[in-house]
Amino acid sequence: LKIKQDGKKANVDDEKSVDYLASKYFQNVLKYGRSRFINDLMENRDDDDIDDLVERIERSKLDYSEDEMERIQDYIEHRLETEGNPFRSEAGSKYIQYENRGVKIYIKRCVDTNEWEFIALDRDNQQVFDYPVPRKKDVGKVKFSEDGKYATDERGRMYKVIEYYSFSEDE
């Protein structure tokens, strides 16, 4: 038991142990104060660091009223919708344009003929005709579930299936 206890004591004194590092961290926080500790930590970062940028943005939000923040958000959304971006594809622009409508990709399948196609529906089940949908040749072979409610492509992506019946003109 004495050897075991001495082993534990040596680990506590080891500067690389997790307990030691955690203890030192909390001692520094208590010694300097939380706000000073965080400020010192933030000053040592590069201005290009994402975390620093997010922290500065969050602090700057306190300088604006709720109405001003809403106007800024509206302005940003307007620019995203109306201005082109030479680095963004046409499909990427469509994804951004319909982002707030909750568009999802479905497979529309005819029960009689087994013909199918990809369609895009928004959260209100309205079809979005110009939303980019996958091409059949890009997804490979599609397997339909036995109940016909789902389909899976070669890459493992799953789609809900909307089934319909075709009506011939003879009927």
C-alpha cells in the first residue's frame, strides 16, 4: 500500500499530469481574475483567428439596438440574394436563395411504370422547380425499399419517395 501511495504522489507532482495542469489553470484564473485571464488569452491570438473574430463580433453586437441588428441582418440577406459572387456556382446561389424555405430532395416515382425523377419540395410541400437536384447518372443505381417509401443511392444517401399512379387516356 505504501508503494501504491508513493506512486500516486509522484503522479500528482508530475508537471505533465492532467490533474496538475488543471490545478495550475484554475490557480491562474483565481489569481488573475477571469476577465483579465481571458483578455490576456485573447491578446495573444492573431487577429486572423476565427475565435477572436467571433468574440469581437459578439461584443460589438452589444453596441447596437435590436432594430439596428435586424436592419443589418436584412441588409446582409438582401446583398446575398441580389449580388453575384464570381466564386460561387449557380447551384450554390440557389442553395442560398432557398435556404430559408427548408427545401429537401425527394424522389417522385410512378407506381405503374417505375419511372422516377428527383424533385425539390419546400417545407410547405411546394415544388421548387429551379432548385438544383442530383442527376441520375451522378447518384448511380438507386434501390427502393420494399414498402416503396424510401430510396438509397450508391453513396448511401437516402431519399423519401413520393409515389403516384399514371392514368392512361383509354380509361
